[in-house]
Amino acid sequence: MEISALLEQAKNVCQQRGVRFTPVREQVFLLLAKHSNAVGAYDLLSELQTIDPAAKPATIYRALDFLGQQGFVHKIESINAFVMCHHFSDCSHPVQLLICDQCGHVEEIQSQNLDLAIRSMADASGFNISHQIVEAHGKCQRCP
Amino acid sequence: MEISALLEQAKNVCQQRGVRFTPVREQVFLLLAKHSNAVGAYDLLSELQTIDPAAKPATIYRALDFLGQQGFVHKIESINAFVMCHHFSDCSHPVQLLICDQCGHVEEIQSQNLDLAIRSMADASGFNISHQIVEAHGKCQRCP
DNA sequence: GGCAAAAAAGTTTAATCAATGTCTTTTATG
DNA sequence: CATAAAAGACATTGATTAAACTTTTTTGCC
């Protein structure tokens, strides 16, 4: 399965970085991996509560925080939701998302050009980018 | 002053479009215009309440909704805040923002290239963009 | 012009969704 | 075993929307 491969990969990355992939973090990771679409923190929370009824918002947010820092998941700012990243091996890439407003599908694209275009625009204003958010909303090819 | 010019312009635009620039909307517009930085809805609310103590969250959100629809203000998704747009005469341009995390200054840039780069990336995936969000965080040229 | 009907805007109250703070307890690791 | 990181518990703040109702504005018609 692809999920278990992803999980292995994540575990390896954590090992290498000397950070802890704890049970809570793993559970949240798996929950996210099961969704092909983006998921809200509170949806995730209620799913987590079926496993661990004591889970609270902070539980989820802490786990998401960690997973985000490691680059395993991305937060979608425009809809307050989270998606699994499938290319976290190549570290700290710029994140560019296509979000279908009809079916909810999220596609992550990787355009060096786009990244460069943004950086050059910023340079022109003497601005130094540390983090960028690119989210396009619309209709994916599968939706009518 | 620049603010009153902006106000006039907004009034004209509304007149042309046959939509109503009511007192509440004008007040919120002016509050936003006074800020050079982005402002949160609740900050705006408490400012509005000094004029109109009866104002509630819905008051602000409805006004912001309207101002957003007309293109007078932009919402910054990554920080849940709002900024005045100074080029609302040329209608419905793509919004690209540089947000300084140190001083809070927000600069709106206008790059046709960037817009095209995003669109062509989307096209490649058969994706049809209706709305795009581009927000870069970092350090502006004035900050050390 | 004056007025009824319809449309738009605003008010109120409440609920929901999203995120963080603080303090205590547990757990891993040197 | 000491220490630091993580998780738990509890509470609160912040952000946004919903639903029901009232007021204001517009507009066509007498």
C-alpha cells in the first residue's frame, strides 16, 4: 500500500532529523493520509476521538504543528484545512495548490518557474521571502 | 489628502455599478483606509464601536463582505486580516501580497507574469482558476 | 406627489468553527 | 535520576456564519 510506504518514509525522516514520531503524531499522520482531500482540524479531531476519546483541540493542533514543521502536511490557509504532502522527501519545497471548489480535490503542483517569478517580483521591491502561499481555487478537470 | 480621494473614487464606482455605499460601509472603508497595515476584523470592530457602540461582529463582516466584493479591500487569508486596495479602479485584478512579518506592512504588487505563470501551470493540469491567492511572507526592505 | 409592495440592508442573538494559553503530568533520553 | 520534550486537562479567545426579525430604500402605480 502507498500509505504504509509514506509512513515508513516519514519515520525514516524523523529518525534522521532526531525528532520524535510519537503515537499521537503517527495517528494524525495516518488519518490525514487516508483522506485524499483536505480535512479540517476539527473533523480530524472527531476522527481521532474514535481512537482516543480524550483528544482535545490542542492534541490535534500540536500534532498538525509538528507534521507541518516536518513538511509532511500543508495547511491550506484559504479554507482552514490540511492536506498530506506526498513529496516530503525533497525538503522544504514551495507549496502551490490547486483547490477544486466543487469536489474538494487538492492538487499540489511544483513549479520552479512560479517560485522564481514570485521571488523576482519580491526582489524588485527589496522584499525577502521566507514563506509563500499560493492557492488557486476553481474547477478541476474531472468536474463538469 | 489621499484618503478623501479614495473615498470619492469608491463612491463613484458604487454609483456607476448601482450599488449602495451606505454609512456603515463608508465608516468601515474609512477605518481601513486609515490603517497602512492590515487589520483584523475584531480590531476593526472595536474601532467601529467607538463611533457606533451597537456594532456587532455581523456588522463588520457584512461591510467587509461588500467592500471585498467591490474590490475595495482584500482579505489576507494567511493572517485573517484585511487591507485597503489602492487600485480598485482597474477592476478584478489578481491579488499578490508581500507581507512583512516584522513591521506588518503589506505591499500589493501587480505582476501579469506571475498571474500568467499560475494560469499556465493550472492549464497544464486541466484546472480552471476562478480565484487565486498569492501571499508571500518575509522581511520588507525597511526592516533590519 | 403619495403610497403600497418588493428588495436591500441592518440588527440581534446565538451558534459554530478555529486556534491558543497555561499549568500539570507523563515519557524518553542522556 | 535529572532534564527536556511531549501530551493531557481545562479554559478561553478569536473568527465567522446562521437565522429570524426590523428598518430603510427603491420603484412602479394610482
